[in-house]
Amino acid sequence: MGMSSACFSLLALSVSVLVPPSCIALTTDSVNTFQLRRRVRTNSLNNAGVGLETVCKFEALSDTTEMSTTRVTKEATSENVLFRWRDVVVVEDAGDRYLLFTREFESGVCREEALVSCGQAADVGKDQLSLLSVQNNTGATGGADDAPVVDHCMQKPCNSGAQVSLSYARSMLGGAFSHRPQAKSVAVLGLGGGMMAGWVQSSRPSVKQLDAVDFNSAVVKAARCFGLKEGGGTRLVDQDGRVFLSAQSDNTYDIVLMDVFNREDQIPGCLSTSEYFADVQRVLGEQGLLAVNVAGQADFSSVLTTIRANFKNVLLGTAKPESNRILLASNGDLTQTPISADDQVFDWLSGAEFSPAPESAESKNPRTDEQCCTNLNKASGQGC
């Protein structure tokens, strides 16, 4: 059944009106078309004379030199947002792409989670951008309307190549692949912007199995915005990291890269216990290597103690100019680095300054599931 011009005139107004019963019998397509047009009209009225729609502001961190970082306030707008779904926003700025999380209790503010340098991509028409950006991103977790409200990543592919923008990732990759240069199987827990997984995919042809795992569905869906491709031995997995590893066979991986945090910059409790690291050791095997990014001072001492309880050899490295510390752990040898000086990871290894991890100055016992992981269903959020 079509919509009469009289009904459409009433419905298309940007103010509330009483609609006659004869106008109620509309097809689903007509209603959807009307709703989208009304949002576009409303957005145009609201933004008339004030420029672009601002999605949020965020503090962007970048390594300006080997010894310093800067934070610059940037804006995500209706023109530079490439992807938006649930709590995830992807922004492009001068060839750099930022993965942002919206803040539930702070409207108009986002938090930077990852940075990937993509180079310049072809522009998307502004008409298409403005049409999509006015749809509400309500943070829903299910239902027919739970789909990305903005997604231009296929139209603007990322050409990140072998670039790794942040020093903590360079330290993790440098440490891991300098000690295990012939690794054939790698798991990345904590996908973020796909920076580490993307580097492995593009720079390490010896890796035949790459599993990139994140419990946030929107982060996994946004991975293609940063050039990460599924297929050819690469899997993008929407699952809690501990649950995923528990389903893997013994000796599955040569390297596990772990970069997981909650909103308080803590490693989630269930991914930091002795029982968890014992399972990591199982899937790695005797010569496998674990690399862990530790961002918060509160976590460091007890996480180090817990890793020591499960691995024979542990190294500690830096991520200058960032304050992160990187732990490498293995039951195999960590004294040899059979890597050539012309491999880019050689410089990354040198910059990380790995050395045997010292004994903790604080008297701490290893973390346990009983202490830190009473509910595995909430593994990816709660700290310890």
C-alpha cells in the first residue's frame, strides 16, 4: 500500500503532529524511508549555520621523538568518521586512523585506544557521509537495528603496510620476533586497531596461522578499517581471550601477544591469574613465547609474580617514550636473538632494552582465579 501525499506531508514535518488513522497503514519500506529522511531533515535544521556535526573530542597520543610524546585534542566529526557502531568510533586524520571508545558517562568525549598510519585514501562523497552520520548510535547490543550506523571502510581502504605507530607495539613485536623469528603460528589477544596483527600479516610470511581475538564485536568488525584482512590463515575472532585459548590444542602457537585492558587500564582479572597463564603455557609449548603489555603500575608487581610462577624465563623491557612495560616469558631460551641487523625488529629490540626481570620489591603471591576471576563470564571487564 502506498503513502498518500497528504499523509507524507504530515509525517515529514519535523514537529510532532496527530496523524489521522487513514495514514497509519504504511508499508515497512515507506516507514523506513520516512524515518531516514526525517533524521536527515532534522540534522540539517539542527546543524544549519554551525558546520559539521561533532561526534566527540579526544586526546590523541603520538610518539613525536624517541624520548617524548605529545597529546593533541582532536575532533571526530560527521566528515572524518569512517566507522561507528556501539561504543566504537574510527576516525581518519591526515592519513592516521584512530580507534576510539565512547564514554558512557561523559557525552561528547571519546578515548583513544589505538592508532594506525594508513596513508591517504580516496575520498567518500560528503552527501553519503552526511546521510549516514545522522543515524543514532545508541550502543545497542542486539536487535534488528544493531548494525554499524557509519561504515565507509570498504570505500577507503587502509594501506598500513609494515608501519607500527606506537612504541609499546614495537617493543612487543621486537622482543617476540627477535627471539622467535621463524614463528609459524601467532595469537593476538586484544585486537585494538589491528596494528600488531596487521604487521604480522604483512611482514612475516613465515606465519601461516594468525588468530586475532577480541571480546568486543565492534572492535572486530572495525578491523578492516585498519587494513586487517581475514582469510589466508588469518582469523578474526569475536570472543573472550581466555575462553578462546581454553579451546585450543596443546602446542598450538609459537607466539602469543597479549594487549588487553579494561577501561581502568587494568589487565582483566581472569586474564592475569596463575590458572590462566598455565593455560597460555599449555597452548605455547616448551619453546613458545608470551609477550604482555602492562600499562598500569598497580598491575605490574602482581602480574610479574604470577607470570614468574608459570614460566622459567621472564624478561622485562621498556616502551619509551611511553610508560608501558613489556614482559616476555617462555620455558625456552630467551638469551639468544637469532635475527639479522637489517630486520626492522632488530632496532625495535634494541630500543626496548630487554633484560632479566628483577625480583619484585613487594611481597606478593601469584594471582588466582579464586581471588581475581570468580565469574569467567565477566572475564574481559573486571580487574583484580
